[in-house]
Amino acid sequence: MPTPSLTALPIRRLTPRDLTACADLSEDRGWPREEHKWGLLLSAGTGYGIDAPDGGLVSACVVTEYGPHGRPTLGAIGMVLVAERHARQGIGRRLMRHVVSLMGTTPLTLHATPHGRPLYEELGFKTTGRAEMVRGRFTPDETAPDVVTRAATAEDLTAILRLDEEVFGADRTQVIARLPAFTDQLRVAEDDGRIIGYAAAWPNMDTQVVGPLIARDTKTAKALLASLAARTDRPLRTDIDVRHEELLEWVKARGLEPVAFNAVMTYGITELPGDWRRRFTPLTVAAG
């Protein structure tokens, strides 16, 4: 039988059972397998993919919806991948057009690499910000922080969800409620018994990714990040909104080095909702 045209292959919903195939696709493109992250995204979000006639996936991506169930107010697109042997044949464009069409009038956001940005611009996405990835071993500050941080407890989840929605600008319950199981660390900052920030660190290959990081101010963000770093022997990696210049200068002075810049892009809105001044890092660039 003749091999079907790639443009005729159906696009289907992915499920957690596709985790290995998604990790294989990541590896095919020279990315880390990131099975831990794929597991979160496929359970909290909706994956879309195209099966290859010879096995595996031709292409995949994940959309994480935020807001009321069935009536999302924001969708984050991530992990857009095309197998190397099928690259530059319009597959990624076709999958993205499909996802954008399915999302209808729901505003969308994504983090774009320089390589992927032209495709997203062609589809109507606009660059509205930038994030800088930094990585390295954190050298602690000699001065004791004057912000109180502690490990989060189950009783903190309601307050964390309330703060997160206020700062992010949309309800992320289906993702944030998974953080206790997904992360190695989940910590909160307090002022007079009130939670004023929270941050998580989760395993990704040989690093600990810091995110999300939400805090009342830069001083609180520093205290949270330092508290996470003090409790791991792995290098840290995180993506910081470039408008947070003070935090970026501080982490670089503490040993984290610049790795790359991503464009923060939106579709259907001119800027992201919420309060960027208190939103320092995403959970992951794949989910906002």
C-alpha cells in the first residue's frame, strides 16, 4: 500500500498513554526526554498529535486551558514538536492551525524560540514580552533573608490558589493543585501569617526547575528562590520575565548564567492578564 500523504494523516487527541511516544519525539529533536513534565502536561492539559505511518509521532503539542471549566479565558500552547525526518514539510503549521481553530475565540499564549517565532508570527501571534532562561549552581547570599519562608502544607492550598489566580489573571487550579505531587519542593512566603508568595522546584533531567514563582515583591522572590536552592544539590534552571531586572542581576551574581531568550507571544489579546509585577517565572514555558 502506498504511504499516505502527511497532509492526510489525522490529528488526534493525545492521552497519558502517549507519554513515551512524546518523550521519544522530544529526543528525536535533540531535546531532553522530559517525561516528568510531559506527564504533567498530558494530565492537566490537552495534547494533540499526528501518528507516523511507520510508528511513533510525526508531531505533537499540548494546550493547557485556564479559567472556568468549559469556558477557558486563556490557553497556553507548548511542546510544539515535529519529527526530524518530517521537518520543513508544513506539519507544525498544520497542527498549530488546527489547535488555534479548535480554541476559537479563547486568547492564546506561548513561549517561542527564535527558530519557532516566524511560524507563530505567520499564524497571527504577536510578541508581547521576553523571558530569559538562566542556569547554574546557586551561591547563597551571606545575609539572612528578612522574609519568612517555609514548606507549604495541604492547608495552604486554598490561599495559594487564591493568590495564583489574582496574579496570573486566570484560574489554574487543575495545574496548581498537582504541584504537591509534581514538585520536589513547594514553599510559601509569609507576612504576619498571610501568604505573600509561593514557589516550587521540580526535577528536570539533572536540574531543578524553579517555577512557578509568584511573590509580593522582588525581595520576597529572592527569599523564595534562595530557600529552594538551599534544599537541593542540583543546578537550578528558570525562566525570568526580563522586566524583573533586579532579580535577573541578583541570580546572575549568585552563579546562574544566561542560556537563551524566548519571546512571550499572544494571540487574541495584546498582553497577558494578571499582574506581571508579582509573576516572576512560569511553571514551565510550555504551560505559562
